[in-house]
Amino acid sequence: MPAGSSRKNVRAQHSRLRYFVVPLVALPFVVVAGLLAVVALSSANIRAGRTSLAQITLPTGGGQISRVVAIGGPERQVVAVKLVGDQVLPVRRLPADYPVTVQATIRRPGWISWLTGSEQQVQVNETTPTPHLISTFLTRGQGRLLTVQFSTPVAAVGAGAVGAKVAARPLSAPTTSYNLAEQASAGTADVAAAARSWEIPTVTPVSWFPAGANATAVATPAPGTTITPNTRITLTFSKDVSSVLGSHLPPVAPSGSGSWHRLNAHSIQFVPQGYGYGLGANVSVSLPSDVNLVGGKTHGSDPVGQWTVPVGSTLALQELLAELGYLPLNFTPSSSATTTTTTNATPAAGQTTATSAATTAATATTLAGSPAAEEAAIVNPPQGTFTWRYPNTPAQLKALWSPTGWTELTRGAVMAFENANGLTTDGIAGPIVWRTLIKAAVADKQNTFGYTFVMVSKTLPENIKVWHNGQIVVQGLANTGIPQSPTADGTFAVYEHIPVGTMSGTNPNGTPYHDTGIPWISYFNGGDALHGFIRASYGFPQSLGCVEMPFSEAGQVYPYTPIGTIVHISQ
């Protein structure tokens, strides 16, 4: 065979071999690519949802979601979720700007599980969006709608009075603008908005003013409303604060009740300190004469905003007096109550929505704490129970008690507190009494005397019994008034307590009397008093209205009957 013919045959054999080798080399790559395609088709995916927490995409080749878990917040707590189709939604509303991790377990179909495994886990991290207002300070043209703009579309929005609970209503479609239904030319409102319908709305105050050269101010709370002793008052101006007020901040009455703080270029806020304005106070803020204060009044040429702080309720007064030991009862807040005499007070509800410029006073759960907490508990008394403090409490004393109504027991307790703290013993819970009560509560300054109840019986033989801290400490015969000048039946608080004095008046026959050196006197009803008086005998009507006792007996009674002691006269 020729040499050239041999080389041609070899080349032909090599060529045929190449046709077989190339496919054999490429085959593994084709197989791997095919397997990757199969794996891709059998893989699930998860991403943040536009209206949900997360959206899960199942494998093209089939599969099933077997488990979904969500962890959220700085403390990484479990967030309850539900699966609606391929959407993961929270069971309860979540706040804005809340970090959440959603993990899902996907069960793959059996035909591919031998290659990819029977399960796949997917995860997505996200933070719930926060809708921000582009501007919280608006100028309103005459006859124009008041429109707020958001940085991101919102799914629910609403507006209302500052500090009130504002509801955000779901919209038919997300929007970045919303018209407020406010008619006033100037004012402030809280705007509540949520980027998703299941989010807790973010609350932001918005102020608006008419266009013009004159400065306008809006006060929050509005002038003329009732506030608490520690309510913050915010003034928002249509112009920069410095251009309106200069270096002089508005005077506030009562003076010394707090201080001003600058919030931003247009707003200042008065923050009460310590006891704040005080219960029963009339609060006023004066502005320069060229400022228009919405809702304000004019004093001279200056606009003035005025607010009223109410005095505490009878219920709050009795809770505090019981807490300090001036009533024969204990008061226990509901959280630890074990008995059944429950008051009808309703504690104030705290807001659970996001921040607002208006600050509401916190409701105290007990009557011990800071001055602000004490005053808050007085304005909004906590629910709780009253129970009798001492054993063997007389039935007559129990019959006189009312947890919510003003009774002589309450008046006597106020008088006892006034007497113990050097105040005028008029039995009236005015601003000075309230402030002193709060100081005593903060310092836990308890009544150390205890409680006395005096029972005088006009049934023959007439007698007196002095009950103190659970037991009868003095008892004996006594004389009440004769028919021409009887001792009135009823319940009275001792209002004057002197060791010796002079008693003057007119006898039933018109002749005057002037008795000096009368010992151990406790006046309880006009000129009627418990005191010592020398008689031949005791136990029947002989006086001109007083309750007379032998000197020795009266001397034993006297230490137990300071101002505020309740004296009960009955047949």
C-alpha cells in the first residue's frame, strides 16, 4: 500500500474517533446543566410582600408549604402569622419600623426529593415601612382643601384631635396624599397613617395656618379645655419662634410650675415640673399683642390662653385618705385586690399607637409614687377595693361609709389630715389640701394617731363609748341635753379641741350662764361638745345640748377625740 494511502486512513480513523470523543466529554456538562435546571424548577423562593409580610413562590415542579415562622423586634420574639394563599400575614397588628424575619419550610415533591432533598428552607428579612409626612407645617389658602403628603403610599389613614385616639381607616387603594376634613383656617390635628393595613398607625401632629403677614399661634390642648396638673402645653407659630417672641418666652400662671422647651423652629412646649399647675388651678399663657392665638381671649391688649385643672373626685380623696390612714379602711388597687367592696372608678386608658406631640398624664396604678403619678391617680382614680382596717368595727360606723359619696366620715378625715399638717381645719379639700395630701403620699407620711369613733346613746341610762383602733378604750355614763335644749341626733366631726375653756349662753328660762374652767372640751356640733362637768349623778338628760361626763371620765376621753374625730349621737 502506498505510504500516502496509509496516512489518509490514519487521518480518517482519527476524525471518526473525534466525533465520538467530543460528545462523551460534553455529556457530563449536559447532565449537570440538566440537573441544575431540575433543581431550579424544584426550588422555592421568598421575598418581602407589597401588602404582606412575605410572599412565597413554590417550585415550578410542585411542592407544599409545611411551616412558616416569624421572629420580630429587638427581643426576637415569635410573631404570630397566618398563611393566605402564598402570602404571609401577621395575626396581630405590628408597629411601623419593626424588624421581622420570616422563615418558611417547603416540602418538595417526591419525584425530585431523591436529588434535592425532601425539604427546603427559605428566609427573608425586612422592616415594616414607616410613612413619613413630607411636611407637618402647612399654609392653607382661602377656600382650599387641607392636604397632607406622605413619603410613601399609605394603605390606611385618618385624622382627629391631638391627644385623642385617632382611627386610621383602610383606603380603597394606597395613596401618597390625603385631604383633612378640617374647616378652621388654623389649627392642629393628629394624622394617623399606616403603610399597610395590618400595621399600627404612626401618629404625627400637623399644624396649619392661613397665608398672611400676621403671626398666628395654635395651642395644644386648645384653650378653654380641661387639663391635668401635668399636661404639657404646646404653642405652634406660623412664623419662626424667634421672630415672634424674640428672647422672651410667654409667662405662665401659676408661676414656677414648669419651664418652656423649644421643639423646632415653629414650636415651643411648656413642661410642668414637680406638682405642676396643681389641682383646681386656673392656668394661663400670655402672648404678645400682635399674635393671633386661636381660641384665646384678650386680657388688655394681649392674647391669653386659659385652661382649667379640676380638683380631685371624692373617690380619689377617699382612696388617698385611706392610703394614709385617716379613714378606718384600707384601699387596695384592683391588681392586688382580694375583697369585694369594689369602687366604680375607671382608670384612664393609655395610647398604644406611635408618638404624638401631645403628652397625656400617665395613670398611676397605686397611690404611691412621684407627684405627677399621684396627681394622675387623683384625676383618674384607679379601680380598687376598700376593706375595714380594724377588727370589731361598730355597725354604726360601717353604716356611715360610702366609697363614692361625700359623708361626714370623709369630712372628718379631711379635718384630721388638716389638723395633723397645720392647715385650717375647715374640712374642705381645696388646692392646698390636695397638694399637701400629695406631698404626704409621696413621702408616705402616715397617720400615726389611728382612728376614733365616739358613740353616745340617749337610751337610759345614757352612756358614751369610745372605740379606737379596733377596741372600746373608754366607756361610762353621760348626760345629754334636756328636752328644752336637746342634743341633736346625727353624726358630727369634732372641730375644736381644747383642754379647758369657758362656756356661755342662755338658759331655757332666759337667764344667762357663764361657766369657767370647763375641762376636756371637744366641740362637734355648734355649741355642743364632749366635756367634763360636775353633777350629782349621770346617765340621763341634764345638759343644754352637750355631752357631759365626770371629770375623770372626760379626761380619759379627751386624748382620743382630736379634731376630725367622728361623734355619733343616737337613741
